[in-house]
Amino acid sequence: MPFPSFTKSAKVLDDSRLRKQHVEAEQILKCLRNPNAKGWKTHPAVLQWKGYEYALELYNYAISEECKSRGFKGRATTYPAMLVMPSWIGKEEIHSSHRSRLLFKGRVDAVCSTLKKNLKVRSINDWLRMCNYPEKNVMKLKDVLRLEKISTERKLTIEPNFYAQYNWSDIDTNPYVWPVKKETVSLITNRLSHSEQTNKLLYFRHFSNHRCWF
């Protein structure tokens, strides 16, 4: 989430990441609501929403609405009438780190797209594996620098970074800052569970009331 506002966060995403956020939000909800879930259970992206499933539903609703506004088929989502918001929403160090990662991912996208078009390869990941590079979604700074050097040596003009258009001042090499880390899993039990949220709810009836997040 690059911003405290769910709607603003959705609007700045590129098409691919917007749709991916929609899928991942649903996966996280299933993970949180299924006691037998495996896989992502201890990932910080999951833990930060534990006890705040209704808030995640609201985020997913904003993502779905943005998908529909761009002509994509959004999955059926519900607009929650009541929720408790996570305390980390609004903490600038967290939102700034997410903007930084988007800038970095945009940089990866730009150089990979440039090479794919000029090398005329069907799959950039196949080409990366063949050249002993990690796949696109797990690249480090050193890998991007090498690819940018290859592009320069081939006298290729690297495509613009999608996220450069926003003129964010965040540095694209900063890491994620998570409100919850894997080693603090035991502390999560102190948070509100999904069933307990009904005892401490905030009620909202109109979009205007969500200005802090929408």
C-alpha cells in the first residue's frame, strides 16, 4: 500500500500489479480465515492483516472497483459495512517503503521489456534463466544494474519506468518495511480475531466517511 488511502493506492498501480493485488488479497483472506491454511501463513503481508480481515475486504473492494474502471473483469467483492482499521495504516515509513518497491519494480519492468522487444524473445524469464539471471519478480539491484549495462552496451533506449510519472521522492533501493515480522508471530495472538471484530466495530454507511482510506 503506497498510500493510506485504499482508492489512491489502487489508482497508482500499473495494470499487471493491480490485477495481482486483487488475486493476492483474496488469497490472504482465505489464508486468514482458514485455520488449516498453509503457505503464506507467516508472511508479513498476511500477518499485517490478521485480526483486520474486514479492512482487507475494503481494500480488495477498492482494488476491484479500480479493475472494473479500467475495463478488467473484477472478481465479485462485498463492501463491508463495519470494520476495524489496522494501526499501521498512515505510518509514512511503511507507505514510503511500498512506493520505493514500486519504483524498483517499475525499473525492472522497464529494462526487461526493453530487452524482450529488442532480443525478440517470447518469454523474458526464459531468457533470464538461460543467461543465469534470477526471474524477473525476484531480481536484486545488482541484477538490474547488469541488465541496464547490457542495454547500454547494445545502445538500446530503456523504456520509461511506469512509476516515474508520479515524481515520488522515495529511493528505489529501499527495502520493504513491514508492521509485523515473521519472528513476532507469537504476538499476533494478542490482536483481534476475525470473530472478535464484531465486539469492536466502526460503522460506515457512505463512501464519504472513508476519506482517510478511500
